Amino acid sequence: MCIDSQMLSAYLDGELKEPYRTQVIEHLEHCAACRKHLDDIRALSNRVRNTAFTEEELGRKKDAMLEMLDKKYFQNNKISFFRRRFEMSLPQMVTAAAAVVVIFVCGFMFFGSNPAQTDDILPSFAVPADSQNVRLVSSKSGSLDDYTLEEILQYLDAKGYQVDISIKGLQPIETPAQTE
Amino acid sequence: MEIKSTNRDDFRFIYEQNYHLIMQVTMHIVYNLGIAEDLTQEAFERFYVKNMTFPSEEEAKYWLLKVAKNLALNHINRNKRDIQLVEKVKKMPGKTVNNEDGQKQVIDEESRREVREAIAQLPENLRIVIQLKEFSGLDYKAIGKTLGISETNVKVRVHRARKKLEELLNTEDRDVY
Ligand SMILES: [Zn+2]
């Protein structure tokens, strides 16, 4: 029995699993028809590959695009509180694999002025600092980088919240060697 | 290596590694360099804006491929009425030849155009699979992950695409006689 073309196609792609692979190899050794069939599939595959666009054709904007994206996303003149803190004040945390900034907001305006008490009554919520949560506390759209810490504090203060900010570095269970 | 899409070094690394691949894939869907560039840029912007951490550079690659492919397909479907894909391929300017062996290059370019036209005639579900197979260097498993289909399904589609291409190209040969 000869090999069906789907199997040959998978064999050509190096995707045929044992024991089929060995069976195909053995069959090919003594069957000229299947060898011809395989050659045809290979020739077609090569023709298709040959229609690939060259890196030269595709790459004309590569460097300019990266530069543009780099400017847009990584060279923001207004350094955010979080980036500044992480770069300047907490060098050891920069090297930690993960760090989380947590903002605790307590609604003391409803329950008196004792924060400890408030903690007991009202579950304080902890928000990891990312762009999602700035929208949450400020109700304005935009990313975290659009606001300084001062602005966030002023906003919360104006709303009558007591704010406590803590920054934690999280050590992962196993630290894989970082490739530079 | 873990990849954080908003980390500058990680972003540059992923960009350098995948730019040509993303261009290749979008280009074979839209057949227009300027549009492919726009789509590629959008894919990388989404990558950043998404602010995700990937367990490996491969996972980041699959994500980018998936997004780029969907962006390109959306673009095509949105503009379907404007111009048929096959027509687009026909209208694509040939590559400029400045090789001393100019004659052979022209023939290559003709054959290439013929195959591209045949690929453009494949149904979408076969076309994307064979393009990823032949242009991306991804194996069946990775293609399956990118497209959200099973490895077996990839195998079947690669085979069907090849069979269909064989038919299309042979028919065109016969027309010559
Ligand atoms: Zn045989």
C-alpha cells in the first residue's frame, strides 16, 4: 500500500511521529512512485517559499518605525512617579523580578477619623498600580503616566480619602538568570 | 526568558526578532507594502499598550502573529468590495532587478507572481495556514497555537492547501498549450 499524500506532506515538514515516520522512510526506499510524489510536494513547497518577500523588500521602515515607537512609548519627558521612584530610590527593587506598588484608600469620611478603626470596619482595597487602576481612582481616562503622584493624592484628598502608599518588592520563588 | 511588553529592552528585542515575520505575514494577506507597514506598526503598538508579561519570547511571538493576522484579515474584509485579492497581486509592481543575471530574475519574478496568484485564490482558512507554514518557520504546534486550532487540523489544512495549489498551478500550465 502506498503512502497517502497527507502523510507525505507531514513527513516533508518533519511532523510525522513514530512509528509512521520509520514506516514512510522504509516504504520510500523501495517505491519510486512515492518518491516522485514526495519530490512533487517538496517542489511545490519550495515554489511557495520562493514567493516570500525579501527582508530588503520588507525592511525599509524597520528602523524608523522602531525609533518612532521608542519615542512615543519610552522617551516620555514627564517621568511618572512610579518610574522615577523605581529608578532612583529603590535600586534594589529594579533588579527584583517583580515589584508591586500598592495604594490603600480608606473612606474615613464616613466612619470617623481613626484609620485603624476604619480598617476594621471597612475593607480597604489594595490596587496594583497599572493603567487600569488610575482610571478607577481618578475616573478620568488615560494611563498612569498622565498623572503625578501629587495629582493623584490631591484628587483623593479632595474626595476626602485617607491615602496610604506602600511599595513592595516581590521575590519570585525561583529567580531565573536574567539575560542582559 | 520572560517578556514584559512595556519594558524597553524586551520591546526592542521582540521588535527586532519579529518585525520581518510580522511584515511577511501581513504582506501575504494584504499585498500592499504601505498597508502591511501600518498593520505591523499597529500590532507592535497593541503589544505595548496591552502591557502584558509573556512567559517566553515564543508566546510573545504567537500573540503578535495572531494580532497581526487578525488586523490584516479585518483590513481585507473591510475593503473586500474595493478590489479582489487576486487583482491586487496582479497589480503589484515587480521587484526591480539590478542583477547582472537579469534574464533569469525576470522569469523567477513571473513564476513567483503565478504562485502568489494561486495562493491568493485559496480559501482564507487554508491560505493563512500554508503561509504560516512556508514563511514563518513555525511548526504545526506553533501554528495551531497562533490560530487557535489543533495540531491535527494544521496538518490537514497544510495538506489541503498544497493539493489545491498543485491543482491551480497545473491548470494554469495547461492553459498555456
Ligand atoms: Zn509507494
